[in-house]
Amino acid sequence: MSREREGRHIVKRIIVCGVLVLDTPTCLGNGDAEGPTDLMLLRDSISAKALLTGSSIAGSLRNYLHEYKGDYGKSERRQDIAAKLFGDLFAYEDEKHLPEQQKLKTKEQDTQSPLIIDDAFSRDSPRIELRDGVKIDSATGTGADQAKYDLELLSAGTQFPLNFELLIDRENDENQLREALALALEGLKSGEISIGMKKRRGFGRCHVDEWQVWEFDLRQHRDRVAWLTLDRSWSKPYAKPPTTSQSIAAALGVTPAQPDKRDRFFLEATFKLASPLLIRSGQDSTGCAPDVVHLRSHRDGELKPVLSGTSLAGVLRHRAERIVNTLDKPEKIVNDVFGFVEENSKQAKASRLVVHESVIESTADLVQNRIAIDRFTGGAYHGALFSEQPIFGSDKTRLTLELELRQPRNAEIGLLLLLLKDLWTRDLPVGGESSIGRGRLQGIEAKMRRQLPGKATQSWIIFQDGEHLQVSDANTLESFVNDFSGEVIE
């Protein structure tokens, strides 16, 4: 069954440009298994610059807009604003039950996206970071067999010029499309949209500082010429200046206020190091360097020690499993929060807990020499001398952990509070070599807030006042823990 489609009658073109800046390392993989690392960066075949595809940008923006307007986990429908801005999907959940004839008739209503998104190339040759990781066996606490991997990442600070073009058809609701585009791009401006792989483990955070917007009314001769000659070096006589603003809503001339329908719980906790910390770096060191150094990442043009989101998430998951197993109950709540992959059943679920990467400020580096002891002779083991360079803290050392739980239940918030307590009291170490006393943290302050759609934001704070711990609204926080205990025990 087919029918002829009429061409679109474009009356306006709105061009939006901005520069995307990476705030954390980002993995834009090319999907090729062949290479020196398990996942190589996607590069332009001509310039060898890093490539951020338009499809990746569109997917991130579409998902953000859908979640912002319709909450997490809900299927997209044809009448949703995300579908109108980014085009109709092949099938919708609420249409799968229809008869085949009705499906074909409904399919004829599909339209292409009025938003054109160009591929983006990094401004300079990409600066690369290497990260390695390993899956930990929960039962033994050691690396799982054949579960080590390494990634090639773009360093923080990498810039991508972005280019969007919104086509306004004479039958479109122009103001609705403007508002939808402003809302989606505001997610980039505020840093709420991440790109690439492992977005929920701290990679791919980014932001845009400023926007430039050109608007061309194709019914006007001068605007038609200005659009046709926009990117020409000789176009000065026909040029139309852009509207420049830090607010994309102001640049597009729409009202920025939109109801946020997402339900989220945020936890931001500040610690200092109570012992040395060592997370092994997979990057090659140049010159004379110890055998093992702490993980560092580029920030503001220099290498700084970090606590990676993947490492922290693994530690938190392991302790959450231990808490639940202590009660001799199923680990469903852990899988619901942290996600899971079942190799046998081919089932998987994404994590609802977002764990951000943390920069550690004001640290010192000291090299320690160690040697393995032969347990049979009691002497030094031959060839087992090695050196390590963990980071050491001082009174000025600060480490801020940022967690975000999406669609939280009270019991899940209670589980996060128990994990915070273990970190705060030095019972839960992070990083490697915890068996020799490394990786202990000491809590200073924790801020929490619950954002509910259509309701006032709830906030709590915990801080250390000398030898005493001060807690705001302790009864509510205790009720979350009681909900967790009650749910697991039932």
C-alpha cells in the first residue's frame, strides 16, 4: 500500500551553532574490534580528527527531551514532542496491538525530522587517554576471567563545533518546535546531557557556553540570499548577523520555563583522604616512573588525580550486594539500581544510578617500594621488587562524590544512605590494595535532595561538627532506611 507524498513547504530555516566542550573523558567508539585497544575512537578518515556523528547527538537530545517531558522508562508515543522534533519512529509501543492493516495506515502518518544535525569534528587533533577496567567477581573479590578491557577516550577540554538547522513547514506549529529545540539544547547548556559510552559512569559529560542563532524567512528575498550565501567567504554584502546569547531560549525567542517531569534523587558528599589512595592507571608513563601510578585525567590543561566513576560504582555495588546478602535475601533491589547483564538469558537492564567521576584536589605524590615475601623461606621473593605511587592527602585534600538515582523508591534511597554511612565511617574503602589500608575516606559533608515532578524539592544535609554528626530531618532519612529493611526482609 503506498501513496504519493507532497513535498514539504519550507517557509523558515533556523540555524543554531555552538561549541561543545567535554568536561570529562568521552568514549566515542568506532565499533571496530581490530586495533591496539578493545574500543578505538571514531575518527574522520581524511583529517584524522575525532568524529561526533549527528546520529549520536540526535539520540542524546531526543532521549533527554522525551525523559524531561514524559519521565523515565515510559515508551514514546506519536503525539509526543520528541517525535515531532526528531521524526516518527518505525513503531510505537501503543500501536503494536493494532491489526496489520491499521498499522500500515498509521505508518503513513510518519514524517521525517524537521531538525537537521550535522556531524561534528573536533577542532584540533584529539588528545587521547587510555583507561582499562576489569569486571570483579563478587564471590572472590578478584578479577573475573577474560573480563579485562581497555578503552580509548577523548580528553576533557576537547571541543566540537555543533550545527543545527530547524526547518519550519507552513503546516508545522512553529512555536512548539522552537520550544522543543530550546528545551533539548538547554540540556547541553546545563551539562545534563552526556554523550558516548558509559554515560552513567562519569564519561561524556559536556556543556555549551554560548549559542548563535540565524533565522531566515524564505518568503523574503533578502533572507533567501543570506541563507544561500551564509557559509561563503564573499557573502559580506548579503550577510545577516546572528543572535548571540548564553540562553538558547532567549536566542530563539521562547519562554524557557517548562515543567520537569523527572523524579530524581541527588547525593553530593565531600570527603578527605584518611589513608593513601591508589587506582591503577592503564596509561603508559614516559621517562623514569614507578611500576604503578594513580589514575590521572586531563582537567584545565593539566593532569589531576581522579576517582573514576567505574571504580566507585563497582565498590558501591559490591557493598550493596554484601548488605543484601547479610539479610539472606535476593539481590533484585541491587540489580534494579545498578543494572545487570545476564549472559545466559541475554537479558540486560541499564543502571538507574549515575556515578560521576571525581577530581581529587590538593594531594601529594610519594613513591613506595614494596617486595613480595617467600612464605616458605621467609625471605624476599626473587624478582618481586616493585614501586608504587599512590596519592596522599592533607587537611586541604577534598574529594566530592556525586550520585544521581533516577526514579528512586524510598527503599533504594535507604540503600544509598547505608552505602554513604559505610564510606563516611571508613568501613568501605575505594580503589585498590584496600587489604593494606588504602582507600579509606573520612566524611565532611553530604547534601541530598529529592526532585519530584510537580512538588517542592526536598533537601537534607549531613555534616561533621567536631566529634559530633549533625543531621537535618533525621527522622525522614531514617524512614528511608526502614523502608529498605522492610522491603528486603518481606
